[in-house]
Amino acid sequence: MATKQGDFLLLNYTLKVKEDGKTVDTTYEAVAKTAHIHHGDESYGPKFVILGEGWIPKGLEERLLEMDAETTATVE
């Protein structure tokens, strides 16, 4: 089922710099530890977002609107 504006999502992601592959943010605790960006006071796990509310970068949100729920993808 395709996602649409206003849908509530739980989103797991790892954000990397395209040029050097450096991880700068993630919802996965193990990835954060490996990338040396782990914060002990941060809660790791899926992030709650509402599509169309501007809570995530515009390009990612646009791509999510083209995807079905439960899909894994790489977005550049």
C-alpha cells in the first residue's frame, strides 16, 4: 500500500555524507556506536514522523511518498 500525505510512519534510517560515506545520524544504536556518534542519553529506534509535516528532509519525504509501507530503500 502506497504512503500518502498525512500518514504516520515509524522510520528507521542511517544518514551518510555522499562524498565520503561518513555516518552523521542513525536510528540504529549499533550503527551509531560503530560510527562513533553514539550518545548515551539518546533513545535509538524508529522515529515517528507524519508525512507532509516537514519533520524530515524534503527529498526523503518526497521519496517516501512514492514507496509502499514496509519497503527498504536507499535514497540519495
